[in-house]
Amino acid sequence: MPRPIVARISIAALANNLGVARSMGGSARVWAVAKASAYGHGMAAAVSGFSQADGLALLDYDSARLARELGWTRPILMLEGPFEPDDLVTASALDLSLVVHDRSQLVWFADHRGSPLEVWLKVNSGMNRLGVSPADVAELHGRLSALPGVARVSLMTHFADADLPDGPKPARLRFDAATQGLSGDRSLANSAAVGLHAETHADWVRPGIMLYGASPFDDRSAASLGLRPAMSFETRLIAVQHLNRGDTVGYGSTFTASGPMRIGVVACGYGDGYPRRAPSTTPVIVDGVRTNLIGRVSMDMLTVDLAPVPSAAIGSSVQLWGPMLAVDEVARHCGTIGYELLCAVAARVPRFVQD
Ligand SMILES: *Cc1c(COP(=O)(O)O)cnc(C)c1O
């Protein structure tokens, strides 16, 4: 018997969410962002679930190779660009489009002898992470465009504050000014901007989190946006304990029973990617009924109160997040965002990709 933990990935949910992003994005083409192994969902699920996307946006070259092996034939954009000159050889071989975010990368393109590469020149519009200075955009666009190793130059930027009503406006204005009159497609919008800022949609949108059925907003649920959770993180009860008043649970004895109670021991811990910092109030679904965590999460197990589910027993089904419990709600209890929980699901958790 394998350990009962599994992450079930719904292709139908991924496809539904892509459809939502596409209709919100208007006429823009869609880069389906699938970095971090498709936000923890796995490349195989991304390649089938996003078959109607115009391209995949990734950042590690092994994932790009895997996507090609899995049959992805449309464009692939490498969001952090080349890390070393050899990556241009890989990009030619796998037909990858590359971000250029720093002028030091130009010499690699000047020396490039493989098939000409599609380039996305990334502008630092104020986030101060990746991107060339707005003042340098026209010069670098011109120099890249003139290189035989470069097929075409497009333009992109990334927003720091797209989840706020006027958040991306200063960045958008800086980007527009820096790129005015230059040839090439434009791409600016992540999920939050797809949902909130139509003026940023341009030629290509770049939704990530929304495609997996989590919300890019603090104050709007994924369900209210028409998104469906693509991951159901499931396991089972592997033991039941009966406590008396004064008994404690788990490492550090952080939970003390105030009276007789039944608790369930769940086969999932921080070694599976469940956050250790989840407090005792964090919801967990047992046999379809909402209850909550008690005591500390350990590496391979966590414990739940069985008072709301008297019929629960060894073998009862457990959902940590998924269709019955939004990952965003679990994340809120843990002081983080759905992105982090999804990406953290450990490699030891098998992914079952289903329709
Ligand atoms: C991750 C990423 C995205 C997608 O962001 P979401 O908030 O998940 O929609 C888009 N563009 C870039 C450059 C990214 O790194």
C-alpha cells in the first residue's frame, strides 16, 4: 500500500481557468505561466490543461525540455532569460523565446550562431527586480534587433502592485513612454492585472495563479471570479486517539484537551509541503465535514479534532485544500498566500492527473 497522500490535478479545471483568463484578457494572446513546475501541479498537467494557450511561460530549462518531450509545440517564454551563454544553444534546440533583462546578456546574443531567437526585452518599470532601465530601452532594442542571432524583439514588464485599483498605473506609464515607437509585441499583465486593469492587456497577458484556481486578490475569492481549484490535496486518517481532560497532543504539547475528545491523525505533514506554521484554527475537511487542526504539524502527520465528524475512523478521507476548501483560505490562516502553499507541495506527493 502506498502512503495515502495524493495531489489530484484536474485538467478540466485548468482548462476552465484558462478560458476565464482568456475571456478577461479580451483579444490578448495568453502566455500560461507554469514556472515552479506549474505552481506545484506538474508539467504534464500544464501541457494538457493549457493546450489552448498561445504559449507557456517557464524559467528553468529542464522544465522547458520536459514540456517539449510532453508534446508542447507552441512558443515557450523563459521568464528569467539565459543564465549563461550555453542557454542560447538550448533555446535554439528547443525553440524557446528568451527574456533579456540586463545589457550584459547582449554579448551572448552577439556571439550566438544557432537559429535566430525570439527575444523579449524586459523593462524595469519600478519593481526593481529584473529589467533594463527605461532610459536604455530604445538603445538595447536597436542593438538586439540588428543582431543576426535575434529573430525579433518584443517588449515586456512586470507589475509590483497590480492587485490595487491604481497600483500599476505609474509603471504602465513608464513602460509606455520607454517603448513608444519601438516595434514588437507588448506584454505587461499578470493575473491581478488581467482581472483588474484592461488597459494593461496589450498583445499578450501572462496569468499564473488564476489558472490554478487561486485568487490574485486578498478580497475576492477565486470562486467569485469563476475559477475552479485545479489541485485537490488529499489523504486519509491513519489513526484515531481518545483524549481525556489534560491530555496533550504532538511535539511541544501545544494542545491540551479541555475534556474527553476524539482526534484524528492525518497522513500529511510539513515533509509533504503542508505549512508547519498552520495554527490550530486552520480548517481541514474530514469525510466531507469541516473541522480544524489541533497541535503542531509534524513532518509526516498532523492532527485534527473529530468532534464535528463522530463517524470518522481510520481510513476516513481528508482534504487539506481543494474543491471543498480553498487553498487561499488555508493560506490566510497561515499568514501567507495560495501561491506559496501550491508551490510547496513536496516532490514525494504523487500527482494524479485526471480529466
Ligand atoms: C509569475 C509571473 C507571472 C504570473 O503571475 P501571477 O501573479 O501568478 O499571475 C507573470 N509574469 C512574470 C514575469 C512572472 O514571473
